[in-house]
Amino acid sequence: MADLFLNGFNTLSHGVVGYVVPFLFVLTIVVFFHELGHFLVARWNGVKVLTFSLGFGPEIVGFNDRHGTRWKLSAIPLGGYVKFFGDDSEASTPSTDSLSKMTAAERSVSFHHKKVGPRAAIVVAGPVANFILAIVLFTFLFAVFGVPSTSPRVDNIQPGSAAEAAGFKPGDVILSINGSKIHSFLDMQRTVGAEAGNQLSFTVQRGESTVDLKATPELREIKDRFGNVQRLGILGISRSTSAGEVTTERVNPAAAFWMGIKETWFVIDRTFSYIGGLFAGREAADQLGGPLRIAQISGQVATIGFTPLLHLAAVLSISIGLLNLFPVPLLDGGHLMFYAIEAVRGRPLSERAQEMGFRIGLGLVLMLMVFATYNDILHLASS
């Protein structure tokens, strides 16, 4: 195990700037907008914000704004937090004793003295800000850089593949899958990649006629250009591209915005499909990654260009938004769960019950971090 750790560490430390700088760039953008969502909605609801921190631990640099909020950059750049007036900790845990001693003026700006609705709005604003950031980034990429595309034509078919068994022929052009129109070869790949083991209905153009085919993508391990392994559904067809066949279409801002919404939903849908696959045994848990994997991928993507790095930031923003909505105490979703219980009961859970919940949540989050980091080390050691 020690050897694996050292190998993984050496892999990551080789070219530190190439990994760390893109990683911090991506993570800082995502965390900043998440916390900004909490901050803005808190201000709109009259809650006093004590601290806005990027990172945890000792403060490196900071300043106070005119409202008394301490904006700071902290030493451990693996997240961030907003601390409200009335919070007992950075996780917004309350202290009944301190809350009960507040004056009327202090209660008016205390987070925990607000009604359930405003508190829930403040909490959910973080993940919502992540989704909005993703839509904005996707919209910018589509409107400014355009959308690369190749026609969904079948040029080659692998012997013994699902495509061969289904009756695909070279020259077929895929028009739709399960009734959804296919615009490009990438559209086809993304749809098929998410449906391993599920029978799909294809409508293809073959010469002057259309043909209906049924095929079931096979689950295979595919390596990307950097050697990272992904498990995807594969038909066994490929597309040969020549000069002029790859087009880049710039779209107007309104169309780009709608495409950004659809792209954000695609990532959300794929994430839930993966989680469902984990519980059903169709997906492998070794695909879960932590900070080391994100740092590695950020560095790899940065070598391609700034545009793919922004795309990665959008995807990571969605992932962090979804993760924070899980009903686990300590995360935003855990707070929302407590508020839902409070709304039903007409009063909050006892301080002891909330404390126990936060301890359980902390344990779950730590276990997930340890598991993800273990996966990262194994991945780096084998790469």
C-alpha cells in the first residue's frame, strides 16, 4: 500500500504546476459560485454574514467589507464556506444556548431565527448557483466557440459487435434512437454510451430508404487519449473523417442558452444513472474519484486548451451541486432534510438530535473521501 501511495504521489507531483494550477482554477470557480449563492440569498433575507472563505484552515489573506463580512483565502483549497451570524461552526450547526441569549436586534439578523422558508432558500441557493454556473459556461462555449459536429454516418463495423448482429451496414446514417433525433456522431455516441445492456431502436437512412434496427450496446472499458478508463456502452461502429467533414457551428445566444440547459440536464441525468447503476450492480465504484483524480484530469484537460478546461469546470460544478443536495447531514441536502422535518413537526429537532445527525453525516462524508482518495491512488499508481 505504501508503494502504491508513493507511486501515485510521484505521478501527481511530476509537473506540479501542470496539475495544481488548472485544478485550483477549476475548483476555485466552482466553490466561489456555490458559496456566492448562499451569500447573496442570505443577504437578501437580512441575514448577517460573518465569513466568506475560499478554503479551510488558517487564513492566508483577507479583508472586511462595509457590512462586516470577512472575505478570506484560507490555506487548504479543497472547498469553502459561508458562516452566518448565529452559526456555531462553519457547517451552520446551531447552538441553542447562544441563540437563546441573543437580543431582539441580534435575532433579526441571525440565520437560525429566520423562518424555515428563508433558511431553506439560503441553503438550496448554493447548489442552484452551481447549476446556473454550468448553464452559463456551456452557453458561453456554444455561443463563442461553437459546436463541432460530424454526420452520424457508419463507416466501419467491428466483426462480432452488437452493430453487426443488429444488421448495420457501412454507409448507414443514423437518424434517430428511441425516437429522439440524432444530429451528429457525437450525439449517437453519448446516447449509446449511457445505455449499455439496454435494447435501443434505431432508424437509419440506407440509400433512398429508411430501415429500423434494434441493437443492445455492450459494456466495455474504453481508454481516452490520456489512458483514463471509462465504462461505456459500445455498438462497434466507427466514423472515418476527412478534411472538411468536421464542421463547427456557432449558435445564437438564445439557442446556446437552451443547449446549455440541455447539456446541464444531460450531466445530471448521467450522474443519476450512474448512481442507480451502483446500487443495481451495473456500475463499478472504482469510477468514483476525489481531489487527486480531479487534479489529474484538470491537468490533462488543460493540455488540450482553455475551452475544454471551462467545460470541465461546468461538469464539476454540476457534480458538486448534486453532491451537496444529497440528504446527508453536514451537506446542504442534510440541512434541507432537517428543515423539512421542522416544517412538518412545527418545531426543529432537538439540539442533541441535530448534533447526532451532523456526526453521522461527518462520518459518511469522511468515509466517502477516504474511499475516493483510495481509488485515486490506485488509479494514479496504475497510470
